[in-house]
Amino acid sequence: MHIEQLKASIAPLRAQLVAHPVYDQITQIEDLRSFTEEHVFAVWDFMSLLKSLQRHLTCVEVPWMPTTHKETRRFINEIVVGEESDIDAHGQTTSHFEMYLEAMKEMGARVAGIQEFTQRVAAGEEIKTALESCQIQEETKAFVKYTFEIIGRGKVHEIAALFTFGREDLIPDMFVEMVKTLKRDAPEQMTSFLYYLERHIEIDGDDHGPLSLKLMDEVCEGNPTKWEEATQVAEEALRMRIHLWDGVVRKTKTLLHGI
């Protein structure tokens, strides 16, 4: 019952996101380059969101002890394997983030921005500080900051809501029309990116998406307050994604018209 109420609450935002004009704009390789140079930051921060869930819901400490929910820990660990150690279009083991970077390189998109950012973070610089040094849209910076705000709160039901409704449950609907357009019009430089999208549609639509809904039931534990907080995060997650796409549209128009 709670999950249906949450889904009803976010339905207008989901519809707005799936119908966002960004998908119609990505018809040429130049458009896709511009898109990926912003979206890659969301691909990167997803892994921290996933790892946060792994830390909360499975045991990553020594000595090891079994956690409460057997199915949930299997689900999270399966996603970690898929995201961190998937098979790319050439049969090589790689993470989805690294797969995305290779697709960007293949199409001639700039990867220097995300690489410099991750190097700064790896060296110990705070996320917010490292973001301010990036030449990316303000909406992209806000998107990443919100992800780490929710992670920092440490409430597993909020993290799960962001993961489920801002990422896993959303990805198939969000990308399907883009894939159709690229399959019709894309040149060879988009092959790896299409593979990346199709992997997400296959995995998230057929497996991870439905299981992530069950995850919400377990972490909210029938607690009305937790469900209310999860709903608020789910709604804000969709708003942040809409703003992220708004930034991409604004960037594309600026590059196209020189304004």
C-alpha cells in the first residue's frame, strides 16, 4: 500500500521527466557529446550511492556477520557486481563508469573534466570543492551535491528511495526513446554508448528495477514516517534529474546558437 502511494505521488514528475525535451534534442553526435559530458557525473556518483547501500545492508566489516534481510543483501551485491565488474562490448571486465568513459572517448566527447574531478576527490578534496573547479552546468553540480547530501544523512530508507526512484526504477523509461533515435540516426561512433544504454535497459528493466521496489518495503519497515521521508526524497530526486536535463538543454542551445 505504501509503495503504491509513493508511486502515485511521484507519477507526475516521472511523466514530466520521461517527456523531457532533452531526448528529442539528442539526434546528432555533437548533441550526444554535450549530453555525456554532463551525465557522466551522474554515472560516477551512482556508484557511491550503491556502495552506501552496500555498507548499510550487507556486512563489509571484519569480523563478518550476517545481516537481517537475506534477499536484500543478495540484490545489492548482485548490483555491485554488475555495476563494478560488468562485461563491455569487447568482452572485457569493466565498471559501467569506465564503460561510459570509453564510449565518450569513442564519440570524441571530452573526458578531461570528469577525470580531473575524480582525481581531486581521490586525492582527498571534498566533493563540493572539487565540483566548483569543474567547467560543467550548475544543474549538474547540484545533482551530485544532492546525492552526497542524502548519503551523508545516513538514513537507509532515504538512500534507498534515491537509488530506486531517482536511478534504478527510472533508467529504462528514461533511456528507451533515446536508444530508438540513436539506432535510427547514429554513426559508428555511438556503438559503445548504445551498448551501455542497452545493458542498463536489459538489467534495470528486467531485474534490478522490480527488486529495488521490494527493497523499499524492507527498509521502510511499515513505518509511516520513513515512507513519508522516502517519498520526499523520491520527489526531490526526480526534480533534480529534471533540472540536470534542463541544464543539458540549455548547454546544447548555447553551443548551437552561440548564446
